[in-house]
Amino acid sequence: MIIDSQIWKYELKKEVNDIIDFFDNTNFEDEFEESEILDDDTIEEYEEVYNKAFIKLQKFAIYTSIVIRKLIEANKISFELLGENFSIISYEKNLNEKITNWNSYDIDKIYYLHSPQRVNISIKDLVDKLIHSFHFMPKYIWEKTDISLPDEDSENWLNNGFEGFYFSSDKSKNKELLFISLEKYIAIIEKINSDCIVRQIYEGGKIVVNSCNNLNNTS
């Protein structure tokens, strides 16, 4: 049971600062000169940059989600914030494709990534899906340097930074794939950190947690 929420909110703040610092100081294009990429050893090192980013991001998402869910279970997040919905992206599953452990990374085949839809999600639903994630993949901002060249030309693509991550839970994977930007996920964490709990009361046999924002609005 969490008694002092500030300790764990401080952990969330540290994790946010760390992930921002990592992506701000990792340039995926300038790590190596184009001529160096032809060397086998350098190719391995180049790929390690992306692997490191993936592991860093996944640890960040899972750890912060666990902390947030523990805060929810300890009644350290207000009902107002828990009742708020956040707009994210959903991609419908291709019913002709069966999901296995072997093809889980082929999200462009399993889901209709060309047809994004806006959906709403609560904080609890978001962290539950991340903790029990089946799919979890980063999304980078790729741009073609020469639009006249075919998409298959890998050397014609420039990485302009990190955007967010795709995810689905083991239960929701057969329905949809979700996407949230890192900016929005961090904004949600910051809302949790600034959520000021001032009152806990029992209504209808259940505990109700109010924030200072709600009390100010109703006074």
C-alpha cells in the first residue's frame, strides 16, 4: 500500500526527465556518417542505438504504468482525473490476419495503419493495457529525402526524431492497435503529479477522492 504518494510522484518526475533527456540527446541520423554504415561492425553499432531506444522506452512505459496503477489502487489519484478521457489513435485489426508470437511485429499487416481513428481512453485503461501489453513498438518520424525515389530505397529515408509508441494488451490485440505520442503520455503523468488530493469521503459505501480543483469549482 502506498502511504506517501509524493515519493512515487517524484519517481514519475525522474522517469519523465530521464526519457526526455535521452531522446533530446540521441540523434539517430548523425550517430554515423553514411560511408561508415557500409562497415559491418558499424551497422551493428548503428542498430544498437535503436535497440537501446526501444528498451529505454519500454522500461519507461511499463515502470511508470505500474507506479500509476499503484497510486490508483491506493486512492492517491482524484476521481475527477480518473474520470477524464484522453484522445489517442486507434487502428482496427485486419480480420484476415491471425496474430501469433512470430508475426507480432508485422503491425502494418495485422492492423489498418492507413486508417487511424480517434478514441478516448482513461488513465486506468491506458496503464492496464501498457502493463499487459502484447504489442509495444516505438514510432519514429521518417521523411523521404528525395520524393522521386521509391519507398523501398532505405537510404532515402531520414529519421527526424521520435514520436510515440504503438501498443495493445493481450486482451485487446484482436480488436485494435493503439498509439499515443510521448508528448501526450508525459502530459498525463504531469497531470497525475499535479493532482492535489484534499478530501476522501465515503459515498454509497465507496471511497471518493476529491482534488482541490473540484472543490474550488464547486465552492
